[in-house]
Amino acid sequence: AQTVTQSQPEMSVQEAETVTLSCTYDTSESNYYLFWYKQPPSRQMILVIRQEAYKQQNATENRFSVNFQKAAKSFSLKISDSQLGDTAMYFCAFTPGSNYKLTFGKGTLLTVNP
Amino acid sequence: SQTIHQWPATLVQPVGSPLSLECTVEGTSNPNLYWYRQAAGRGLQLLFYSIGIGQISSEVPQNLSASRPQDRQFILSSKKLLLSDSGFYLCAWAREAEAFFGQGTRLTVV
């Protein structure tokens, strides 16, 4: 069974600064995908960024980037130039390539302060 | 483009009453479909997933059941709700390992 661990229940950052959210996972699968989802107060789940395990290059989406360390089974999310609208719960998620079952971490509540 | 509809948005039901939450997907065929529950604003727990009509996998033993009567329709049901069934329920579909979520249903059992 796969597990996803987010060790930071809550974090805060000042507007315009950079913050990194941590995530580790455990799996015996060789082919898998990793994701970061954002859940704002509206509770709509929004995909922030995805990473295929077979790709060595770290994914980047505008101000969001990941540090994917496959051997260490680590998948952290860096948010640059934080904005007030980034305030949300962030979930790290894992899915094997075989069945697309998503396993989520417990989430990190990020607050961006003005 | 693909869209996912989930209803109702909120629901208050008495203990012992039945439940039916519906989810439909448009713009795609034979999607993988999922029901998740989120308790106390924290992590999402996978309840059921389906890879095709009539094919349902249950991830956790519970008071709930799921059905997929049509290719793009996924229903979460209960015959008798418990207080512990309260929570936020999310339907999702997946394509190429990427999941897309509905707006969610906040269920309160009183």
C-alpha cells in the first residue's frame, strides 16, 4: 500500500516571499505520478502541479515548482512570490500508473500574510 | 471540454434516513470515477472507485455503497445514515493519472 506524509500541518509566509511545503511518500511501484492539489476556502480541489516519476526534470508551473527526489521519495512544493490568493490547504497526492487511485496526504494549511 | 457535476451541494439528513449523492461527467467516455470523503477539513479518504459500468471497488468498510449504472454516472448511497457519515464528499474522474474533482457535497447527519 502507498502512503503519503505531509509533516507540516500548518505554515505561514509573508506576501511576496517563498515557501516550501514538504511531502514524502512510500511505494514499491516503479511507474507513478505525484501531484500537489490546492483546496481554497471554497473547497474546490484544484490541481497545482504534477510530476511523472520517470521524468528526472522537476516540474514547474509559473510560481510553483517541485523538488522531486526519487531515491529519497520526497516531493516538495516551492511557491515563489507568494500571493494572498495562495492561502489554502495544500495536498500532496500519489497515484500508481496502473489504476490511477489517488492517495492523499493529510494536507498543509498555508496562510499568506499581507 | 470535460466537466463534472456533483449534487446536491449541501444536505442535512436525519440519522437512519437514506442517502443518494449523484455525480456525472460530460465530455469523456469510460472515465475512472472516484468517491472521496474529507472529514474535519483534513485529508481525503478514498471510499470507492470504478473503472467501468458495474465495476466498483470499495476501499474501506463502511455504511456506504456505490453504483455506476451508466458510463459517466457514479452514485453514492446509504440505506441508513449514521452520525459518523457526516463530512464533505467529493466525486472525481481521472484521465491519464490526473484527477478532476466536482464541487463537493457537505453532508450533515443530525
